[in-house]
Amino acid sequence: MPSDDRRELISYGWWPSSIGADVVAARSTSYDAVHTTGDTVAWLETRPADGCTVVTTWTPGQGTKDATPDGFDVSTSIHAYGGGAYTYTPAGLVIVNAEDQRLHLIDPDGAVRPITPPSDDRYGDLLPLDATTLVCVRERPGGPDELVVLPLDGSAPPRPVHEGHDFYAFPQTSRDRRQLAWITWDNPDLPWDGSDLWVADLLAAGPNLRLGPARHVAGGPDESVIQPEWGPDGALHFISDRSGWWNLHCDRDQRVEPLLPMPAEFADAPWELGYSTYAFLSDGRIACRYRQQGLDHLGILDPATGYLEPLSVPFTSIKPYLRATRDRLAFIAASPTATPAVVTLCLSDRRLRVVASDNPGLHAGDISIPESVRVPAADGGTVHATYYPPTNHAVTATIRQRPPLILQPHPGPTSHTPLRLDLRTQFFTSRGFAVATVDYRGSTGYGRTYRTALDGQWGILDVQDCVDVVAFLAERGTIDANHTIISGASASGFTALRALTATTNRFAGGASWYGITDLATFRAHVPRFQRHHTDHLVGVWPDAASLYRERSPVHHAAQITQSVMIIYGLDDDIVSSEQAEAIVQALRQRGVPVTHLAFPGEGHGLRRPDNIRRAIETELIFYRTLLTSSQ
């Protein structure tokens, strides 16, 4: 590798790179939803070749194999975002088949049979009650949810055992099978706004299951309670943000106590069902994943002493699926130099083992190592961001130049940007662009106050936070402030377009990937789970209809003078394609340059490798055109 002073001098943004769009598109195997049964570790694996999701297993001494037959795509559409699509039972593996959304049982001999009747119902958070019975969440068309019980042999249809709330999640039986715990929430709240934990006695076993009167354990409109788990001692544990942080708590003798109060998040916003960020070990200690200042950590908490032992692992991002089996932890983890992989950690000798990965094998000298930055906001607050410098082992620019910046607020808006190797980011940094990701206020991982700061301010505070990050990086001389582009997807596509309609010339152009352009249309067509999200973020509909219009980019296209790139799928059921087409038409009528890509057969996010490659290659051309036109 040539030393820095011998690298070829080429202007930023125009560097040649070995990280092609085909690398980004082809290396997109994803891993989710870890489970354990005995010595076996299982997970969902979505493969880019066919987009199919299968249950894959790994067992010591036997390696990996697929647990689902060919032709089965394991995925649930419950609450639109899914989750909890499979589980292991004494009778075999139970899955939700994506094609018909029915529950199927795969017995130990590999035979498959449906165990729910054909319908438009959706199932998730599958929980084996005993050797013959399953409890799960069922979403009926149009809602509301129910907790249902059904026999594993399919001899009877699912039967409700609890109803009366808009949404249900996280059913968990006590270890003696005498009690059931679950979570509910009701409109207009989402589970990270306010939710409730309930417990009831099981009055009968098997398909005849009935519940006694439900006891309210914790939660309310100003407290988010999630992930109940029963400990080996019979006490009910859960995560609550009543302190301002999602911390572990215990309900013992009907008295709730915090296990470890600390300024850290032990949970993620539950966009999906089935999350698990802590797991009990056989001796009663708790393995847990927690987040501080945007970084994920692993630790083992001793509830008896309150001592949290940090586990030294080379990861900065750990998905919310942590499981324990015998002397081993299983989870999905990544770092700034490695894409997500399924990993086990042996607790006796602390040895790590990667059991599944799709690392692209990039040249180490082409990987941009990020820097976490805390940015002073204009209003006195703090914004969290991550800066990726241009990096290429063979090319550099003159010291007099400053790189163009691609600013990327995260999708969400109630989410965060994980600190892990992202091939799309590296595609651009290896070509001489700087990239900054922004966890604007409203993001998760920084406590409830930070998360709720966006309430009533969506389209205003997130935009200002992005502007403040650009100003900060420009002031310290890190970037070329005249060549800054804002790019976002979904909710951050809305933020990007809002930034272009705002009274600022901070951005030379912007890109929106399946972004929201009309808040009223979005609210009307968004899935039931998210229907009232904008009531918190913008205002209660229809009283705040004027605010929805005021903040919708499509109604202010006349204020956009910069070039725009719009990318979307024609089958998007979260942000309708009509939203993208409306702003494309409005911009073209005014003569604003628009790069426009619409993909048949794609939904809320591109999944087909050919489409991903074409979109990224077009995006690069778009950015380079902006550089040329502004020079």
C-alpha cells in the first residue's frame, strides 16, 4: 500500500474505488430474530438472491443448516413491521409463512402443515404454552389486536383469551406455567410513548386456557414498559423508562423496584415484535445489551448485588435480539469495520465465535472509521452525530481542499443510526465524499427527554439539528460548506425535503428515498400501528390540519430551488408512490432539475440487487453533477 504522501492526487468526490454498487447490492444478507433451543442457535436469514427469509440454525459440531423447507418465506406482516415470526415448541418449529400469513408447524421429521385457517389475520410474538398449545398476538383486519390461544395440531381455530386494547405484545408465561404477562398500548400512544404491563393467572391448561382477572403491574400514558421476562426465582422483570431511561425493573411481591438505575438505554423502540435485549442465565444473573452515547455494550447484571460486569467485545452495534443457552450468549453484532454477523460468546472462557456472516472483505485502507461528535445546537441543546471522513488507500486530495458532505439523518423518526459498517456509506467515502449521520432530537438511545423532544416539532427541530451539524463541521474546517447534500429515506426523506424548503441555503441539493412529502396523506394511509404517530410529532388530527399542510414539502415545492433526487417503489404500502409522484410533478412544473427513479415491485425500501445497484449508481452521478454545477 503506498504511503499517504505517494497517493494519487484527485479532487474529492471523483476518486476511483473498488467498492462498486454491485458490492453494496450483492452483499445485503441480513440476520434477525435470534432464538435458542438446547444447544442450537437459530435466526432469520434474508438472502439477496431471492429475497427469501429462512430459519437457519447452528449447533456445535454440526455447523449451520436451514430449518425451513424450500418454498417457505418466514415473515409476518403484523403491525406492518412484523416481528416474532417463528418459535420452537415441543411439537416442532412454528413459523408464519409470508405468502398466506398462516401459522405452519414443521415437525421434527420435516413435515409441514398449516395450523391456522385461511384468513386476513396476522400473527406475531409466538409463545409455546406447553407441548400442545401456542399463545400469540393476532391482528384482525382493521384491528384491534387480541391475545389468542390455539392447538399446535390445528384441530381448532385460534380463540381469544384477552382483548379490549388496541395493541398487544410480549406474552410471557411464568416458569411454573401458572401466570401470563403481556404488554398493551392504546391509541393515540405508540409503545415508546406509553404502554402497560399486565399479569393474570392461568385458570386452565392447553387449548382450554382461560385467564383470571388481569393485574396492572406498571406503565401508563407517560411510561413505556416493554419486554417482560420471568426470572428463575419467579419474579417478573421488565424494562421501563419511568426514570427517563429504559432500565431494568423487577416486580417482586407486587412491588416494583429498579435493578440498576443508570443513564443508559436497555431497550430499543419496539417497531417490531419479538425484541429481546436481556436474557437470564441459569444462576439468575442477567445478560443485557445497553446503549450509551450511541454505542452498544454487553454486560452481566447480578440482581443480588446490583453489579454490572461489562463484557469486552469488539462491537459497537448489537441488534435487539440477545439470547442465552447453557453457557453461551447468542446475538447479532457489528462494528465500524464489520457488517452484522451472528455471534456466540462462551461465558466460561469468553471466546467469541462468528457462526454466520456476509462480510464483503473490503480493503482495510478503504474503510472510513467514524468519529462520534456532540454538536451544540442553536437552542442550547445537544445533537448527536457521527462523521465519516473520505478514505481511500490509493487516492487523496490536496490539503487545501475540503471534502463535500453527504448529510444523512436517520430514518425513523423514532430510531437511531447504528454504528456499524455500512456499505453504502463506504461506497461514497471511498470516492472522496464525507458522510455524517445525524441522530437528531427524537432519536432513541439517549433517554426519554431526548426522544420526546421532537413531539410537536417534526419537520422543524430535526431540520434545525441537521443544519447545526453542518455548521459545526464547517466551522471546524472538516467539510466544504458550499458542497453539502442532504439525503434521507422514509421519515428522513421528509426531513431532507423539508430542509430544502426551509429558508436556508445550507444544502446544494437533496435526495429522498421513499420519503414522506404530504403528512396528511401519510397519516391517512400509514398502517394502523403508526396511524397516530403524527398526533405526537405534529399535532392531533384534524385540529392541527393546518400544521400538516404547513410542514408538507409537496405544498412548498415553490421554495425548492436546488436539484432533487426522488427514489421510490411503486408498491410501497407505508409511503404511497403517489406522494413521490406529486412532488416530482410539482418540481418539474417549476423547472427544478429532478432525478427520478420509480421501481415496479418494490415497497418501502429497495430489495432487489439490480434495483439497488441502479439507484446507487444514479445517486453518485447526481451528486457529482451537483459538484460540477456549483464549481
